[in-house]
Amino acid sequence: MRPAGALAVGVAFAVGLASAGVRLAGIGAEPVRPPLAGPTSPAEPANATFAGLTTFRGNASRTYLGEGPVPSAPVVRWRYPPEEPMCSRSPVGLDGTPLQEWCGVGWTGQPNVIARPGRSVEVRQGAYDGRYHFLDGATGVPVRPALVTGDLAKGSATTDPDGFPLYYAGSRDDRLRIVALDRPTPTVLWELDATTSVPDPKWNDDWDAAPLVVDGYLLATGENGWFYVIELNRGYDDEGKVVVSPRVVATAPGWDQELLAAIGDEDVSIESSVAVHDGVAYLANSGGLVQGWDLGDVLAGGADLRRVFRFWTGDDTDATVVIDEDGFLYVASEFQRFGDRSRALGQLMKLDPGRPNDPVVWSIPAPEIGFLGAGGSWSTPALWGDLVVFSTAAGRVLGVDRASGEIRWELQIGAPSIASPVIVDGVLVLGDCSGHLYAWDLGTDPGAVPRHRWTLDLGDCVEATPAVWRGWLFVGTREGFVYGIADPQAPEPR
């Protein structure tokens, strides 16, 4: 995501919203259609031996969105920190640019939520104070000291899904860290430097994306424009402490010369998180290049990555690729380069990697300006049954038929809106930069207009993606706070 300090400048907050908090667009004249099928096989989390949300969107396909129920009449149960916000000073853009104050938990900013036996969950949250915080889900009180980095702790981190007490977290200080959580304080066991680990780093040294653990390998992407496959070699020492012996076994650029020639610059950072289906890793970058890399040789102990898919959206694609059960890709791109390719293609799309020469199944234009002079979408789409839900920077929320690409319903919230929609138990939750968090019931017919459930005012931009867990929501705001949200009498989250 580009510099955020000027977020409040030019923000067009939605005024005159209906009492429900939304405006329904273009629904009344729609003809009657047969209902769509609801969800039949909910996505499973990456973690099979313990409960929790261990990474952004929960699993390799980025389709596990949490566990219900969703609160019905929520209130703020706690705020962290209780007084001073989480802020620090960092460059506006690339190194050497002026410093400014950054506050909040960033984008995507979704916390990990980890169940603990006999206790409330632990909420693990990176923030713009340069720290990763570890909080009691029932109270917001820290359960272990913060992990201090040298700059903004942006994006979303990942908890080891296989039960090792490890945490994989990047920072704007160049470093991706592997952190042990079985010591009195979080202890860095290994670091990877974005500027020295590859021969030709591009754009920047941030680590916005949430890494993914697959078969003992860590898959990571950086704003330096590169994709990494890291063999973790996890284990325990004689004292029972977790140890790792990581080895970078393969790297691949998120760009190629054809892309650089097409866009005319080197802004090819990767801010999206890698997604995996059937042994292929999919990633997208700020030049709009969507790639699929076959992991077969690497996961079998080799070192060769083979590119099996290439598609150019024409514009910055920071949202994470989402993959359905049949291997189709759902991609949301921005509209900020204003080129012919993105104008013709549109910003919201379904791709079939099985047709590499003609992968577009359908696409939808969403050029409306909503964030820092740009349009399109920064938000990772969400699947629910036969629908895919997109949200755009201009505050459009669209329920789209996954098969046909037909818009079945549309809502309007405040702009900008760059958080990602979350759907749990048929309830859609999404925030915007008017400071509101909304919920709608999708009902038993995903083709029907969602019914507004509630609106909660958090007072400042909700750019982070909320985590939904067993009656609670955990989300941060641009003001610099994280909130634990639940119904007034809800029990502690476990």
C-alpha cells in the first residue's frame, strides 16, 4: 500500500447514509431470479491440531475467514492501548523521503487469533509503533512482552499452523523474522534481509504480506518484488525449546522484462500474500502481474520453481489472490495507472489458470475514485457459496455470481474502503474510513439483498481486516488502537 499519512486528505466520507448505515444501489428494478446455492463445504483452516486464525484469510487458498458466531449487538469490550495510541515516525515513501507519523495497525492488519487451552484466546497484532503485540482476547491485556522491530510492523503476520511455537513476522526495517514464542520474551531465531537476499531488489524493503507455511516450507513475498521459498527445518533442542535452521531454497521475481516494458517503471512490489492450490503458488504485484509458480520440485526437495501461469491485469494488484475449490482465481486490482489495459479489462475478475492463453472468465469495471486519487480495489475478495463478494475503494460492496460474473446485489459504504470483507456464518463484516464497522445477514438466499444487522462507530478509519472468532471481533483503526468487540454478555473468547 502506498504512503498512508495523507489518508485523511481528500477522503470523501459517505454522508447521509441510511439509518441502516448503507445505501442499496439499483436493486428495485431487478427481475426475479432463481436463488443461488448457499455454502455447502466451509473452508478449513491451515491449522489442523489446534483452533485459531493463524494467517491472513486462514489457509493456503485464503478462504478461511474465522469461526462464528458473529456478534448480534456488539459493543467495544476493550481497547489497546488504553491511553496512548500505537504510532511512530517513518519515511513517507522510499528511504530518504521525509518522516511522518504513522498510527494504527496497517493494511491488511488482520490479527492472528490463537486458542489457548483453558484460557481465552491470544490476539497477535502488528502495529505502526514498530512492535508486534500479544494480547489476551478477553481483556486486551498483554500476555507476553511485545516484539520490538526497527520500523513499522505492517501487514499481517503468521503463526505456525503445525503447532510449533513460531511466529513469522515482517517489518519495514528490511527484515522478515522467525520468532520463538516459547521463551519468556519473543526471541528472534532467524532474519531475512529484503535488500541483500536477492540480486536485484525492486521498489522497497517492506514485508506487508502474510507468509504461508506449506509442508515445512515458508512461502513469503516482499515489497522488494521477490517470492521466496524457505525450508524451515523446525525442531526442538535438548531443553525442549523450538529451533529452526532455515534455508532459502528458491527465489523468483514477481516481475519480468515484459512487464517492466509495459508499465515503464520498476514499481513491482509484492504486497499481496501468496496463495496455493494444487501445488501452485499464486502471487500478484504492483505492476499488475499475476503469476503461478509450480512448487512440485521444491516441495520434493529440489530447488527449481517453474512458472506455469502469467496474466497482466494492467494495474496495481495489492489484494491477495483467492482460490476456489476448483482452482479458479478471484483477483481485485486497483485503478491508478489509468492505462488502456485496465480500462478495457476492468478491476474485479475471475481467472482460469487452466486456460493460460485466455484465462479471463469474467471481469467487472470498478474505476470509481476512492483512495489517494485512485479507484479499483485494495480489498481481498471473500467467497460464500456461489457468490464472491468484492469491495472497492469507493465503497461499493458487490455480491457477484461466481459462475456468470453477474452482480446480484450491491451496497454502498463510506470511502475510502480498503479493508477486506469477511463472511462467517452467513454474516458479512466490513469496515470503512468513516470509522464504521458494518454487518449484514446474507440470509439463506445469497442472491437476495443482504439485511443490515448493525453498525458500530469506532471513530477512525477501519482499514484493517477484522478477525472473527467465536462471538468476538478483533480489529484495529488508523487512530492507533486495537479493539475487542462482542455482545455485552458474551463469554470470553476461547
